[in-house]
Amino acid sequence: MFDSNTLFASGRNELFFAALDRRPGYHYYIFIDDDITLRYNEFTPANMTKMSPFRAVEKWLLDYEPAVGVLGCEVHHETSTVLNRRRDLCGINEPSLVLPTVFFDTFFNAFHHKAVEHVLPYPTQYERGCIFASERDTMIAVEVKFGGQALLFSPVAACDTKHRKYDRSEINMTEISREFIARIKQEAPPMLRNHVIFKMLHASPKIYLETKSSSFCVNVTRHQPIIPYRHLLNDV
């Protein structure tokens, strides 16, 4: 499939809808940028290297079943950033192969079949002029609906190999983020629309996602029920 008129969000939406139409019972919908390679890193246990990084990621997804599985990069959104956040925000110093995260890149995202239609499709109205807008919408939707269930697999890094040029402008990102927050708030059950998470997100979307969310402090366990808003309903 190829459409020269698409950008990031519109292109991924075409792939997403095509995959949904096939309906063969996918367990995960995995989106990977076309120049990404997966590599082991300093967090990789020696016995894991007997299989390919792709197989290690697939095994992890089935073993833990995150709502959204993500990988770090050697340049940004890396494992050390999440470890530092857990230390500074939560007082947790123990390293782990699987970490809860909130602020993640889209170069490798695996959406569980029970979560994907609560997060996608990507919004496309701002991708010309603010190409990262759809990425921000994904992070906000995952945090509100499945907070603590976006997990980072630290033994494997996703590395982009081509570093191609594209428009990286973030025009009106805060205002756009607040528009997304308002929409996601209206989609939430009425009893949750006054939840403090929406106030905190609205006050400073990037700061909340990058440094303030309590989701960084979650104790990761396998096979958590994937039910939208479950973590927020516990606060009601």
C-alpha cells in the first residue's frame, strides 16, 4: 500500500483501517516506522540474545499484554529517562526490564486488540503544520484510558537508520493538546469528567505527560485487565 498524499497520521490510519477490514484475529496492531531496526542494548539479559530482537519483543507482548507496548531509542525516549523519572517522582530505584511510561515516541507502538479502537484512529486535522499533534493525542488518550498500562520494554531499542528531513515544527502544540484533552474528556463516562487528571493535563500537557503523571510509579504486573478508565474508576 502506498499513497503519496498521506503524512504520518493519515498514512497510519489507512494501514489501520486496512488491517481492521481483514479481521484475522490480530492480538496486537504494531506500527513501526519504515527505517527502524531493533537492537539489543546494555539492559539486555545474556540469555535473551539467543533470539532475534523482534522475537523477543513479540514474546514480551504476549507475556505481559500491555495495552500499549513501546520501545525506547538510543537518542531520546530511552530507558534511562524513564528510570530517572521513577526515581525522582516515585522514589523507585530498582531497575526493571519492563517499565510503565507515559511520554513515548511513535516509531514503535504495539496496540492490544482490546485497546486499539479506544485510542485510534489518529487525528489528522493538524498534521500539516504540526506533524507531532497526532502523537500527542495518542499519549493523552492512552494516559486517560489506560494509565499505567503503556509499558516500555527496556532490553530492546528501536533505532531509526535514515534520519530523513521533515517538518518538525510544533506550531500551537499546547493549544492543540488542550483541544484533544477536551474531546477525550467528553468521551469519558460522565462520572469521570471532573476527574483531576483532566485539570492537570489542561494546565500543562507536556509537563504532565513528561514528568508529573503518577503512571510512572505503577507497579508493573502481567496480564492486567484492559478496560478503559479502570484506573480512574478506582478513584471515584
